[in-house]
Amino acid sequence: MNTTTMKWLLRREFWENKGSMFWAPLVVGALLVLLVGGTIVYGVAAHGVPAHVTINGQTVANGGMAASVTLESREMIAKIATGMYLATASPLFFMLSFAVFFYCLNSLYDERRDRSILFWKSLPVSDQMTVASKAVTALLVAPLITIVLAVGASLALLFLVCVAFSFQGINMFSAVLASRDLYLSPLILVALLPVYAVWALPTVAWLMLVSSWARTKPFMWAVGVPLIGLLILKWVDTAMEKISGVSLAIMPYAQDIAARILGGILPGAWFIFKGGVPAGLRPSENGVDLPALVSNSYATLAGLDAWIGVALAVLMLFAAMRLRRWRDEG
Amino acid sequence: MSAVIEAKGLSKRYGKRTAVDGIDFSIPAGRIVGLIGPNGSGKTTTLKAALGLIPFEGELSVLGYDPRTERDALMQDVCFIADVAILPRWLRVADAIDFVAGVHPRFNREKAERYIAGTKLKPSMKVKEMSKGMIVQLHLALVMAIDARLLVLDEPTLGLDIIYRKQFYQNLLEDYFDEHKTIVITTHQVEEVEHILTDLMFIRDGRIVLAASMEEIGERYIEVMVSHDKLSAANALQPIDRRTVFGKAVMLFDAGAPGGATRQQLAALGETRNPSVADLFVATMKGSYA
């Protein structure tokens, strides 16, 4: 593969989708900082430090009055705050799923609809590279942009909170800056990106396949086919059970497939596919165990099902590429 | 040098309709070929086949490549403007130049910028802010700056005003074209391209009805302003077309047809001249609009 061409194709995708991939999360991130941060700063300034601090459901009692905040409780607050501060940016990751969903759905459809595909095809850029650049944008570029913005927004928020506390005479800065998790959290997100890419690939590939195939209404096809397929299977299954008393026993598989080709782009969806978030990862009084989050996430790749999905996704992307190659647009 | 485009028995069917019906043709290097035919005659289909955009039957070799299997290699040396192609609405002028410069090894940035300087386009402008004519100007500036061995232009000047159209064809001839390049043009505005063409191909109902160089056509086809007293003599020589201009009969003769009239015979009938491509086209296509 020609890396210069790839670089320009990725840039091209970014130009086209700057709004949903960059500006929208930037604006939402800024609003989060302003609204959430503003509320906290105002609350602390107007009412003083509360008797206990609750962050994402974790309560640190005996925060108490400024004078009585011990070094220990300060460190505890800092540990929870630095372990979880990225959670404040979770709306951005939710937005990412939407952005990636619609990006993939339109990635090979819009260029056919507005006929700009004939311009792109007049340049020495192969269909393989074009399709690959779109998959890479969905799986790596868009999530990376969101990670950077999320870390930025979360750090700004954390900083605001620390400033608010310092006006009350509580210096959180040293404890926060000394906390290992402050620096670890952004790295954890980046470390999770490969896991995300593996689990999101089947969804991305399915949406791109529909995008290159559908003549109209790619959304209806992409969502309708799995859901209606599931419904029909359910009827058949129920009917079989009623008549012969034998269940087809494929419903769980069918549901799994439907979930994975539609929901794979949700960050953390791998835990759901694998039967729920491991108990050890649920936030506890000591915050979140970040290294365990990474190791548990990578553990989901050990099974065969993740890689069957990857194999099918590669086939779907290949089909999308062939469709783009031969589709005759009037 | 071998032919740039060589077709043998090229056919394309859409369902039951035959768009291109087993045509043979050969386009040598260093020519400017006008592919001319009425709507639905198969000219766009032929070009699409040559550009590897659609599957087809028969043999077709473009610059020595098979467009079906070697399209990626082919596109290094070929550039085209498809009749319905349009630039994406979100593209900026400066980004478009950067992108093509980035992916095309034969793109000349200075040239593109020079063409754009001759228009009202600004680097920060997006396609969605442009008029139809401006979009075509940008597209042409990008394509003309690519040093391709084969350039295919399918209705390239749709939406352009006459001043820019003239300028475009002049640029094409003076600035772009040389003996190593080949240009294939289709257009409805035949009169604007006829002075730059070296070859003509008329296509009708998926078949090529005429393929000749402009010199051959100049020798073969003769238009005569027939004087009143020689009308019956003229009709006896089997004109392929007749019309009336200011009350005078104007007849078109094919001197190359077997048993056709000779130049001397025709000169005796009245004033002779070379027909315009448009008149020749109308004469050849008679009946295809019926």
C-alpha cells in the first residue's frame, strides 16, 4: 500500500466529516466543561465544601471543613478523581458511536448519490485503498480524535474543580498531580483502542457493505435486515417449539450476531458481548482498577468469537470494495 | 507506436437493451478524437468501458491494459471527466489541489493554480458555494494539470459560458495537447470542437457509422450549392443529404462511396465547399430521432 496516498485519503475523510468527528465533540466537550465545571465551581464557592463528596456514585465521607481535611482523605479524593475523571467525558464516547455509525452508513453511499465517485475514480486511487481508508477512519481516526478531546475536556474539568477547592483553602493540586491514575487514564484509553477496533470491525464492515450496496435508504437496510431477520427467526422458532416441541436453539446466536453487527461500535460493548462487566471492574470505594480494565478487555480477544467476527468483517469489506469497483452509476 | 485504445467486438448490454453492439475501433496516439452521437447512442457507455467503470464483452485494450483487470495501473496514465461527475459539495479549492497533488504523481500544481487564477475561484471556496460553471472550471483546472497520456472528456463544458468554453478548448490545444497525448471528447456542441479535432467517430444505436480523420472527411464529403438548372443532374448523383438555404438547394455528397460522384462532376453543379461536422452529423444521423 502506498502510504502517501493513504495519508491523503485519511485527510480527505477528515475534511468531509470534520463536523461530526471534530467540531461536534469539541462543542459538546466545551459545554461539559462550562456547565458541569461552572456548576461545581459555583456550588463550592457559594456553599463551601460539602460534608462529603460524591463522584460518580462514590462517596468520600468526612470531607468536612477545610481545616479538617486530612492528607489521607485528600489523597483518597484525588485517587478517585484521577481514576474516574475521564468518565465525565462519557457523553463524547456516546456521541462517537453515533458519529461512526452514520459515517460508515454514508461512507460509500454519499459519493454514489452525489456522483462525486466518478471524480474520485478518475484519480489513481484503488478501490481497496479507498475502502481501507474509510474503515481506518471509523476504527482508529475518529476514536483517537474523541480520546484527545475527551482527555482535554476532563483535564479542564478536573482543573476547575481543583481551583474551586483551593479557593476554600483546600489544596488538591499536589495530591491530584501526584496521583498515578491522572497520567495512566489517557494511556488506558489509547491502550483500549485496539480492542475497540477488533469488536467494532464487524459493525463497521456491515454498515459499509450496506453503504456500498443500497440504492436508496441505507439506514433502513442496515438496521432493518438484522432486526426483521431476527423477528422472522423468532416466529419460526416459536412455531417449531409449539408444533414439535423442539426449539431451533439458534435464537441466542442470531441475537448475538444482530447485536454485534449493529452494536460493536459502542465503546466497551465487548463486555456486554462477553456476558457483562466483570465484577472486579465495577467502581468501588477505591475508584476504578484501571490496569484490570485493560487486562479484562484484552481477555475478551482470547475467544474465537472475536476473530470469527473479524474474518466475516474482512469478507464484508472485500464485498464492499468489489461493489464499489463495478457499480454502474448511470 | 501502437494504438492507445483498441476495441474488437466491444459489446455492452443492459438487460435486454444493447447499448454498444460489437464495435471495432482503434485510436492511435497523438490524436484528438471527437466521439459524436445522439443521446443514448452508446458513446458514454463506450467511454465507461474504456475507463474500467463497467464490465463489458469483447476485447478492449487501453494503453496496453485491460480496463477490467488492470484499472489501477491504467489510472496512472488516464484522466477523465465523466458527463455526470460532480465534485463533492464539501471540497475546498485549496484542499482539492492538495489532494490531487498528493495522490497523483503527474499533477502539476503550478498549472492548476494558473488555471484557477484565470477564474473567480478563491482557494478557501467550497464547492457548495460555487455556481455550476465554477464547479466545472475547478474540475477542468484539476484535470488539465494532470499530464495524462489519455484524457477522456465526456461533455466537459456543460454549464460553462461561451467565453470560458472557447478559452478552455484553446488551452486544451495550446497548453495541454502534444504528440504523446490522446484526447477523446464527446460533446453536443460539435461546432466548438470541430476545429481542434483530428479524427471523428460517429456512433449511432451502439454502432460506429463513421470513423475517419478530418483530412479524409475533407476529401470525402463535399457540399454543393446547386444552381437551379442542375437540380436533376445533382439528384442523379445520389446526394446523402439535401436542404435549402436562402432558396438554394444545398446537397451533400460522399465522394468516397463506391460509385460516388467525383470532385470534378460536383464542381460542375455549383459552388463546392467542405461541410461542417454538424451538417455531416445531421445527414448521417437522419432518422435516428424518429
